[in-house]
Amino acid sequence: MASLGLGGRRVGPARVRLDRDAWMVRAFILVIAVYLVVALALPLYTMLSKSFSTYRFDLATFELQIDRGEGWSAPTTLATLAEGLPSTAAPALDTNHDGRLSVVSLVADFSFRSPTRYRLRNAADGAVFLIGSERIADRDWHEFSSNEFRRVVVRPAVSRGVDNYLTYFTTPSLVQSIENSVRIAVISTIVTVVLAFGFAYALARTCMPFKGAFRLVALIPILVPSLLPGIALIYLFGNQGFLKELLLGHTIYGPIGIVIGSVFFTFPHAFIIISTALAISDSRLHEAAVSLRASPWRRFWTVTIPAARYGLISAAFVVFTLVITDFGLPKVIGGQFNVLAVDIYKQVIGQQNFEMGAVVSVILLVPAVLAFAVDRAIQRRQVAGLSARSVPFEPKPRARSDWTAFGFCLAVAVFIVGILAVCQFAALVKLWPYDLSPSLQNYDFDRTDGGGWEAYGNSIRMALYTALIGTGVVFLGAYLVEKTQGFQTGRTLFQFLAMMPMAIPGMVLGLAYIFFFNDPANPLNFLYGTMTILVLSTVTHFYTVAHLTAVTALKQMDHEFESVSASLKQPVWRLFAGVTVPVCLPAILDISIYLFVNAMTTVSAVVFLYSPTTKLASVAVLNMDDAGDVAPAAAMGMMIFYTNVAARVVHLAITRGLLTRTQAWRYR
């Protein structure tokens, strides 16, 4: 706001002079924002652009002359030559990628040893042909010997439009995948949320025994890849399964198997959210309902459910997103039941139709983004359910309720542990179901197709790099957004970029990386096929949850720390290293183990990006299952589980040791 200065002159608003720390903070925000743009925004933009790209060889724009020793023939278009070929030899002019067509394939009697000479020219503006890697875009005639003519190729003309989308929505088998995906996601969400709510309610609102053990069992599915429950269900209910009669003639390969497996791997996510919501409960509301003589059923619907409704809604959207975007489970046990995530894999790997894969990816983005947006909107409407006067709810022993809850939790625990037990049993027998004698031969991964023990070692390396690098990048980015002053526009943009990965399915991100990093014109092309791009994609894929964890921890610190530091003229890095990091150490350790575990189990984010030298254990499970080596696939899946359990134990030991020395002030 302008003000009057000496002499009555109007003076503009004062400018704040930035010191060295302020410039350094802005520089770091810019660096991490550039990382998010390069690792997320640009690949997604490239993929979206590809979905609108169609390719066709326009052979009418090239003219050819041939001299067989009798002088040059009249100019003929390549399209005319293609029409004269037999239908079995004529090339397909429609293509699904930016490929190349050798011109010699259009000449019926071509021989590179003949003395025949050829002339070729571009007959229209914009037409281009290649001689090896040399690009010819002029309208002049170019003459070649037969041997030289072998190197001449033409590329398809690219056009922009919605043709790919029209093709998709006019192909019944592809459109059916949308209905299949949504139906499976809805059914799985309902079943999972109901089971997770019952489990969390039993732990929070009853005095049942062994609560700690049940809580640990509920979190087990987080430690295994989503493919593993599919393998276990095959052993249980497949063609050779010992419980297949329980399906009453139905097959496990399809929606039934996908729903059961989805409930398994999404259960802990719903349980964590719902148990947190139920933990925040005011005992006074329950006492008031009792004093009003409300029945237990009425208290449940008027007190318990309203208090937990936002947690239930969030859990539902999280489960829905996880199921509709999952690739591993439907790939293993889906059979002929097509879903969107598997369609992307089929289009890209099976048919090399990258543009149609991009179309399916964009379609898959829609329900994921909508679910994320609705969830965020509902969370903004949430109000505090616990005030300073609230009294924490403490359940009272009731034998009937407690043992009913125990029976329910035991059934869920048996389901979870049973899935792992079946996989472990399958990994330790020689040949299911014919030779059940114990053996470790399934752990000899070097005999199977999948990458062997090298893939397992690569996964550990990638997970460690992801945990170390990702934790540093995420926490520093969260600190710069939460604890710095000014630069509001830049911080808001950064926050938006940090939240984007939550709504991006792993398959979509992986395909976007193919389009962006595999482009020879991209200066970052050297990253493609390396361990670096696997780490980059994994950190980016799981960035949002880690970012929110860091922001939550940082919000617990009063901004007076920064004010005192500034008044004492201490550099910002000293406050960060000496105060912020030690105070937030529990959250930092949680972020690191979160990234490590997810890096070990992820399939969808890396299935398009690994190379022969960077195969991963989770991808090896997929490849071994495809090759029919189901028992070794189960063994590799269990190795991932063992590794994550060991990592959790190490994390717990380190956490206790460090927190004892650095967090003693919390327990005074």
C-alpha cells in the first residue's frame, strides 16, 4: 500500500530485501520443483500427447524412378508400387507407432547385387525420407545404387486427433475393461471396508485378548507384492487346488480371484485409516447415549459411525484407487477377465501399440483422479472430533462382545496368515501336488526365467537407494514448503506437484516414462534402462504419502524456532540440521522404511522400465509366473516378504536406539 513520504510525495510499497538464506531456500525449492516437473509433469504431458497421435505411411508423397539399363522409367509414387504387390506382401500402411518402412519392400524384383539404379524424391512439402540416419527433406531427386538403396526408409506421417479414442470406444473388448475394473473395485471396496471396520472396531472398542498380535497380523499384506495373494489363490482354488470344490463349479481365474486377492492386499490400508478414526473418540458422547437409554445398536449408528464417517470415506476411496489401478494381481489370476491396468500391459508389451496404451492410461487416470479429488474435498469438510475437554474412550469388559470380536479378528487373521502359509508351503515342496516332499529347489532362482538371485540383489539396492535419496528429497521439500516464509506462489505450486503422484497409477507413470525418457531427442535419455530411472520412478510414485508424513511432523514444530534463529542471525541450515532434523527424526525414519518396503513390493511402476541388467525381484515374480514357474514365483515373493520383515526389525531397533538418545525430552 502506498504512503506519503517527506514533502508529501507518494512512496510505493517497501520491498523486502532478501538475504542469503532466503535466496538459498528459494533455490532449493526451485531445484526440487524442477525434479517434480521432470519426473512427473513432463512425462505425463508427453503421454497425453501420445494418446492423441496417430501414424500412417503416406506413400503418395514419394516418387520413384528405376533404371534397369534402358533409361529412367516414368516417376511412380510409392503408393502405386504398394498397390501392385500381392496382398500377402503389401505392407500395412496404418501403424501403431513411429516406426520405419524400408522402400525396397515395395520393389518386387529388388536385388542388392543387381546393377539397377534408383531415384527417389519427396513429392510434397513436409515429406521426409531417411538414408540411414541422414534426413532428406528437400524436393530434389536423389540417386542410389542397389546396395545404397537398401538403406532408404520412410517414416509415417503423424497426425493429431481423437482417432485413438474413437478406436478404443468402438472396440467392445476394450470398453468392457472399464466396466470390469469399476465393478471389481466397487465390490472389493465394500468388502474390504466392512472387514477393516469390524477389525478396527474390535481392537478399539472391546477388551478382547491379543490385540497387539492381531494388529501386527493386519499389517502383514503391506510387506508382500500384490501378485503373491494371486499365487496363493491358485494353489488353493486353481485347477490343482485342494479347496477348489468350495467354489461350487466356479473358477478362481477371474473376478472371484481378483476380489479375494484385492481384499487381502488393500486390507491394511483401510485398517490403518479406520483405526485412526476410531481412536479419536470422546467418551462423553457414549456416556450421554447410555444415560438416554439408547440401545447398543442405536449408539453404534448415532455415535460411532458419525464420528468415524470421514475415516470410512477416506478408506473407501483409497481402497477403490488401489484396486482399480493394480496390475500384478489381475495379471496373475485374472484369466480372460480384462481390466484397465492389464490392458495397458497388453497393448504395450503384447502388441507394441504404445499410443493405444497411452489411451488406456488416460482412461485409467479418470477414476483415480476423481476418487482422489472427492476424497480431498471430503477431508476439507472434516471438523475436529476431539476437543481439549474430551475424555478418551476406554472400553469396558463384556465377555460376549469381547469373545465375538476375538472370533471375528481370528477369522480375518487366519485368512491373512493362510495366504502367506500357502505360498510358503508351495515354495518348500518339490512339485505341487504330485511330490510334496520338502525341498529348497524352488529357491534356486538362477534356473528359472526371471533374473535369478541378481534380480533379488537389484531390488535390495534399488530399495536402499529409494529410501536414502527419497527420504532426503521428500523431507527437504516438505521443510521448504512448510517452514519458509514468502514465495507463496512457488510454495503453492510445489505443494500441488507434491500431491499429484497420489492420483497417478504406477502403470500410467511407467508408460509416461517410456515416452519421455526413451526419446533420443531428450537430453535425459541416458537414464533409460538404468537403476537411476527405477529409483526416480519409485520415489515419484510414492512421493505424496511420504510428503504428507513429513509435513505432519513439521506442523508440530512452532514457527517460533525460525523466528528465534533469525533473530540470532543463525543460518537456516544450522537450524535445519541442529533442531528440525532431530525433532522430526521419528517421521524421517518412518518415511525411509515406507519407501524401502514399497520399493521392494512395487510392480506396476517399474514393469516397463527395467532392463536385462536391472531386473527386480517383484518383476521376477511376474515373469516366473508367466513362464509357468509358479512355485519359484511364490518363493521369490516370500523372499521379498522376509526382506521387508528384516527391514522392519532393523528399523525398529534403529528407531529405539536413536530415539532413546535424541528424543528423551519427549518423555520428561
